[in-house]
Amino acid sequence: MAESMRSSRGPSLTPQLWERFLGGERRACAQVITKVENDPDAVPEIRDRLSGRLGRAIRIGITGPPGVGKSTLTSALARGLADGGNRVGIVAVDPSSPFTGGAFMGDRIRMDALVGDDRVFMRSLASRAGQGGLAPSTAGVADVLEAFGMDRILIETVGVGQAELDVMACADIVVLVLQPSTGDAIQSLKSGIIEAADVVVVNKADLPGVEMLLQSLRFAFSLGAGRPGTNATPILATSAQASEGIGELVAELESQASDLVDSGRHREMRRARLENEIRRAIQTHLWASLERAVGASAKIRRHAEELTLSGGSPYPFIRRACAATQVCQTKEEAWQ
Amino acid sequence: MAMKPPVTIPHLSQVTDCTTLSGRPVLSVYGPDDVFADDLGDSLGRPGHYPYTRGVHESMYRGKLWTMRQFAGMGTAAQTNARFRFLLNRGQTGLSTAFDNPTLYGWDSDDPISAGEVGKTGVAMDSLADMERLFDGIPLDRVSTSMTINAPAAWIFTMFLANAEKRGIPLAQLRGTLQNDILKEYIAQKEWIFPPEPHIRLITDLFAFCAEHVPQWNTISISGYHIREAGATAAQELAFTLMDGFTYVEHAVAAGMSVDDFAPRLSFFFNAHIDFFEEIAKLRAARRIWARHMKERYGAKNPRSWLCRFHVQTAGCSLTAQQPEVNIVRTAIEALAGVLGGCQSLHTNSMDEALALPSDKAVEIALRTQQVIAFESGVASVADPLGGSYYVERLTRELEEEAESYFAKIRDLGGMVPAIERGFPQQELTRSAYEYQRALSERRKMQVGVTEFTNENEILEIPILEIDESVETNQISALRVLRESRDNVAVQDSLDELERTARTKENLVPKLLSCSRVYCTEGEITRRLIRVFGEYREQAFF
Amino acid sequence: MNEHPIKVVVAKPGLDGHDRGAKVVARALVEAGMEVVYLGLRQTPESIVAAAVEEDADAIGLSVLSGAHMPHFTKVKALMDTEGIGDRLLTGGGIIPTKDQETLSALGVGRLFGPGDDPSTIAEYIKERVYARRAAERN
Ligand SMILES: Nc1nc2c(ncn2[C@@H]2O[C@H](COP(=O)(O)OP(=O)(O)OP(=O)(O)O)[C@@H](O)[C@H]2O)c(=O)[nH]1
Ligand SMILES: [Mg+2]
């Protein structure tokens, strides 16, 4: 593998670490996650090591506005799923400060019921440069958890109150969590997240206003909101704090999970994601070689500056650059 | 020690931002134009008269000096009993009991969760047997006793009552105070067991029980002290404490009591921090606001229901670990603010409390500080000597207005319990605590010996009290003996009866008293009640 | 050196609800660019160390004002060693007499801070120790 693809930061991934990882040592899993989180150059090697161990787990995104109870619900769900015989990984993403780079991660406070539960592995991630409610490494961290033996992976997004469509790219099932306060529901209907949801949960059902929210959601869905091409999106009420409605939600998720598997849709999603991963990795590689060879970014910036002044067309430059780039000789055999 | 260059500070405004401790901007001088006429008229009134801005008694300390009440408790009941006797011996006039953490959270000393904490910051209390040892030889009908306990207050109090019964002291003669203030626990100190509603029920049950059986007892001490220590400003302390008070009043009225039946036994507990005039103004404002609301909003007719009577403690968070002797000076200033603010009882902190539990020596100096204020300084001879000061009256009004605007915000959130559930007061405190820390870091506020005037290579020259690790093992073995020697059938029967009653609306205090009489332990009672009421989980708000 | 953010687990062990210091420090560490996993109140040594393992934390910060600092710090340190994270920094604060600090320091516990220590001092200390450990690992 090319020099640039080897780990340059932090301790290297020793054979002993992998042995411990495969032996099910939690600390080893945590260390591999750290590597994925902090060192993009180490990702290829890690992916190699995970080969043959991915493709089975169901990834469930938990998204929704701030403070609706995503963490509390995630904790209750993890227990419910574990009681059903699953090993459960949790990735909880919290926002990084754009000013200091620091992050305050408080999701564990709501997950104290999971302390000492060996069936569950929980990891907090700061969103860092990530947009759309996830950290850039989220999918990679989920891969590590899956390879570590997790059957279900719960991904709690940052509560940003905006469309968090990134979670769709990363999760097989998207759970949108709302609470009884009309503002949130209207926001979500507007933002389009509702179309991404496979399940809508009205949490804090112990508070007044649940019925009203349920009714307005049902009304909205009857008008055709919801993921296009699917049956009616189920709407469930829970009280995560009191563990009420969790059984129903677990049953719904498990039934969607087996539908995904049985219908072949899970494999299809996985294929699409792999396709994306491959394309992105090659694009990144090509771009990196262009950068190395000619300093592409800087050149493009300079051209753009000139064009802004002259008002000219960008295409003469584009044609020249593309023509020159075709010298890259690819052998088709290598692409088999 | 190496000589440091001499410090020259030309102007105060170059080293501090000249706001109050709470960040309130102040003028360089106050005059008649800065005070509303009413603040020198009807809103001021006379000492002992509505709205009590100037004090709850006409002659104030000439008639009755404040109670010098030092908070004490450590190790076993026998050790704390010895400290009590030491304090009474040196002229203290009331007792105040500090319990250890397991007791405050409702657990027994042998519970795994208590490991390492037994007897550490207060006395360990598991059952009536410990209560008997704690007050052994102390005349409970003559010395007033305060107990700082909240979540399990009702069943610690019934242990106290059971002990009085056994000693043949009529309950009607008992005088003292139970802190019993759960709302500030959710806001600041975080020592809770159940969710708010069942705790508040226990509190109103005690109001009703005491009104009938223990009429001289202060059933609650609605506390701002801890709210302040957790980082609140003076106005936040004032507002949240009084709002907690209103909430208890509203719950008791909703439970069917008439306000004048319980309101005279409500008492308060404030912090005296280092900003001298702001603290005095806060205490004066507290009396005025409480009187106005009790009379006008809650329709209390008995003037005793209008009185905001309070205990004051100097600010633990103002003490420094550096140059601890200087804490004696801080405490003296704060205590003086408490007295000029018209407190009914006072605790002065010991100089070593930023380092460890207070030693005998340090406790004695703290008590002597109060005695100097009371008997040498002359300030106790005149009621509200600062009344009419342009600055103090202006500050009093500003604090009152700020508190009123907090009341409005909290009522908008649906009242104090919903506000707590939403984290409103908690977030206000966290923000204030952080802002104060920033002010210190940025040198806009000063702490002598910490941010300035530090001594390099400081060597501590004060004795440090250590709690012997054997306290825990001794306490646990005593508890084992008790569990074997008591009437365990009676214990189970009374616990069953307690659990049954907890599921009804009936007053729980008589059942708790029955449990206490037969030596049920604190933790046994806690666990039974958790079965009915559930446990509260932390809501961390930032 | 391009260092990735430092991850710190902040907790209050045992029965002690005085979380003003823990919250102020947690916030200051975030301002200093760290990723702070806040566990909150009533934590046991087991829950703290388990979280630090899963988070692969660079440091654990405990705040103890209950007088029970000796058992808490000792147990957390011992568990860190048995769980394989003995190389990570254990630090914290509270009202901790010098004598106890010395005993704990001999067990491998890092510096302990008290009231009056500026949170930025704590952040500096954590940075220094964590960067030193990471540098040693790279070599
Ligand atoms: N009444 C009620 N409160 C709940 C319920 N579930 C969660 N909460 C409370 O709602 C608040 C927020 O809960 P979290 O689980 O932290 O919510 P979140 O969506 O993860 O929050 P962020 O990660 O900050 O966006 C906490 O105070 C919870 O205790 C519920 O079912 N009923
Ligand atoms: Mg969350």
C-alpha cells in the first residue's frame, strides 16, 4: 500500500491489538475506534482487518430536535434489544464547538441504566468537522462495532433541529424522535426529515399534549408525508424515562429489520453504501495525486480569481486540465 | 522566603471591575435622588412591623440575641455528642447537626453505596439507637436543636421524636428546626431520593403533624445557602429560595391546610457572602418580599405568618485553602452582614473548612467571632442601624425587583417544580458559577491570597482534623448487633404498614414514628418507600 | 505536532452532590479544546472506569468534596490498572489535605486541585501530561 495510506499518528495497530480485538476485549475495541476517529490514514488498514466481519448488523439512526429524549430512548432501546438476544453498539454524537474544537458530551448521563451491561458497548463521538448531525468517522466507528460482534448499532445524532439527512446514508432504519410541543413537529415537517423517517416516536408521552401531536402527525402522514414508496410510517408513543412503549418500539424495529433482510433491501443498501465508499476513496486518492503532482487546489483558486475579474468561461481551463489528466494510464484488468 | 517586589495598587478600579460580587454595577456614591420616597416610607416601615424590612422584632437583638448555632457532626454519634458538649460548654446557645452523606441520601452505613463515606462529613445515623447516643445527656427540652437533613428528613425526625418520647420529654416542648427543604436539593445540592411530588407530600405531612403535636418546631428551613454555594448570584439565591417557599405554601394549601396553621413555623436559611452591603440588602429584601406575598397573595391573617425568620451561615465558598487564617477575617465580615441583615441564628464557618473538617480550635475561633460581634462591637444594641442608607435602600429595592422578575419567569414555566424539571434554575446557577470563575480568571474579581497577594511556598500552620477510618467499621458492627437484637417481627410489621399507607393519601408521619420506635433503620425505610414512590435520576443541566 | 483532541471523562464518585466545581471545570476543559464526557453524580469506581475504557479516554477527572477522596481515588486507580488503562491520567480536585495528596501521588494518581486553582491551570496540566504520554507512545 502506498506510503500515504499508512498510519502516521499515534501508536500503530499491532498484531497484539487485533488479537485482543478478536478476543472480544472491550479496551481493544475502544482503541481501534480511537484510531478510526483520529487517523484517516489508518482507515484502509483497519478496513482490511475487518473484512469478512461486516454486512450483518442493522444500524438504527436516532435523530430529532435537542432534548426530546434521544439519549434516554437510546438507552431504553439498547436494553430492549439486548433482552431480545442482541449485542448492541451505541454511537452518540455531540456537537463540537466551532470556536474551540472542544465538545461537551453528556449522553452517558441518561444511559446509566446500561452501566455494567456487557451486552452493550457505548461510545461518544464529537462531531468535529462533521455537518448534518454526525461525526465524519461515524460510519467507520459503526463498522468497528459491527466487526466487534454487535448485532444492532444505535446511532444518536446531534440534536440540531434541522434536516439530518446524513443519518440516512449511514443507518438502515431511521427513528425520528419528537416530543409533545407543536413547535418541534412543525419544524420537522418543514425540514423534510419526516420523509427520511422509518419510525416516528413521540417521546415524553407522560407529558400533556401527546394526543394532539399524535393526531397532527397522523393527519400529516395521511396527506402523503413519509418516506416515498413505503407503507404508512408507523407513529409510536413512548415514555423513555418510565420505559413505557419501549417494547412496542423494539418490536417495530425488529420487524422492520427482518423485513429489510428478507426482502433483500438490507443487502441493496449495503451495496449502495459500498459503492459510495469505493467511489469516494478513489476520488480522494485521485485528487490527492493531482494535488501532489500539480498543486491542483491552488491552481483552481487562482483561475477562479482571474475569471471573476475577466468574466470569462471556465471551460478552456477545464478542457486543458482534463485532457492532461487523461495521461493517467489505467489498466482495466486492475479494475476487475 | 524570597522578597517579592512591593505591590502598589493605585486605583481600586484597576484591579476589580467595581461591580458587586454578583456582578451588579454600582455607583461611586449614592444620594437622596437614588432612592424612591417609598423606600424610606411605607416599604421601609419600622422594625417589628409590616413589611418587616427592618427586622422581625421591634427591639431586635436587645430583646433577643440571635442564636449562636454552630453546625457540627462527624464520626459516630458518640463523637458528635462530645463536640456538642464542647460547644455548649463554650457558650453556644443552640445545636445544629450535620449528618454524613449516607444518612443524607437515605442509606444505612453498611450499604455498599456508603463505603468510604460513613462519618466523613457528618455524623452517621442509622436508627433510633444512634439518636439516643447523639443526644445523650443533652436537655432537649431546653436546648433548641437543628437538623440539617432533607430527603429522608421525615424519618430522621421521627427517630428524634421517638428518642424524646423514650426520655419522657413532651413533644410539645421540643424546639428546633428541620431543614426538610427538598426543592433546593433538585436545584443545587442534589441530595434527593424520590421525584419531587412524593417528597413534597412528606413535607406537607410533616407540616400537618407538627402543627398538632410539635407546635414549637420549625418544620422547614427553606434554604438559599446551598443555592448560593452552587454558584447563584445574590438575587438568584433570594428569588429561588422564596419561590421554593411559595411552592411549599401552595402545596400545603392544596392539601387542605389553612395558611395560618403552618406558615408561622416556616423558617429560612440564607448565605452571608463577602459582598457586605449586597448581602445585607438581600436579607432585608427577603423579609419584605415574604411579608408582602404572604399577606397579599396568600391571604395570611396572622402576622406571624408574614415573618421571614432566618438562619444565616457565612459563605463556605468564599473561604480559601491558601493562607487559611485570613478566612477568620472573611467570616467576621460575613457574620457582621448576617447580623446587620437581622438574622435569628447564625453559623460562622471555621478557617480550615477549605482544607478539611473543622478542628476544635478553628470552631472555637468561629464561635468567638460571633461573641465579639454580639458583646463587643455594639452593633447589636440598635435595630437595623443601616436603615435609611441611600445605598442599602437602593440595593434592597433592586434585589426585590430582580427577584420579582424571576418569580414571573418561573410562573411562566408553570411554577417551581416544572421549572426545575426543565432545568431553569439549575442552568441559571451553572451560568453564574461559570461567569464568576471567568471574572476571577480574567482578574476582574479578586481573592486575596489566591489571585493576588499570594505567598510562595506557603506552609500550613493550622491543625487538620482527621476522621479515623475505624469509624466506618465500628458503625457497621454496631448496626449488625442492632439488627440481631431488636424485635424483627415488629420491624417487618411496621415497615409493611408504612408501605401500605404510602400508597394512600393518609399522613405518613405517624407510621414513620412507629417504624422509628422499633428501631427500623433509615435504609430499610428508604427502600420501602422507593417501592412506592420510585427513585429520581439526575438531570444534569448546563 | 498535529494532536487530536484530548478526551477526558469527568465524574463525581460516591454520595456528594456538590457539582459546581465539576461543571465549571468541565466547561473550562471544553473551552480549552477538549472533548469532555460528563458522567455526573453518584458514580461508582466501576462505572467510571468502564466509561473511560469504552471512550478510550486520555484522562479521568474526579471531583470529590465528601471527604471520601481516599477510597474513591484509590479504587479508581486500582481499577484503571486492572482494566489496562493505568497509563492514562487520573486527576481531580476537591478539599484534599496535602498529606492525602502525597499518599495518592505515591499510588500514581496525578495532581489534585483545590478551590482557588484556576481551571486553566488544570487544562494546562492535563495537556502537558497527555501530550507527553502520546509522544512516548509514538516512539
Ligand atoms: N417527562 C419525560 N422526560 C423525559 C423522557 N425522556 C427523556 N426525558 C427528559 O428529557 C431531557 C432530555 O433527555 P435526553 O435523553 O438527554 O435528550 P436528547 O434528545 O438526547 O438531548 P440532546 O442529546 O441534548 O439533544 C432529560 O431531562 C430527560 O430526563 C420521558 O419519556 N418523559
Ligand atoms: Mg443526547
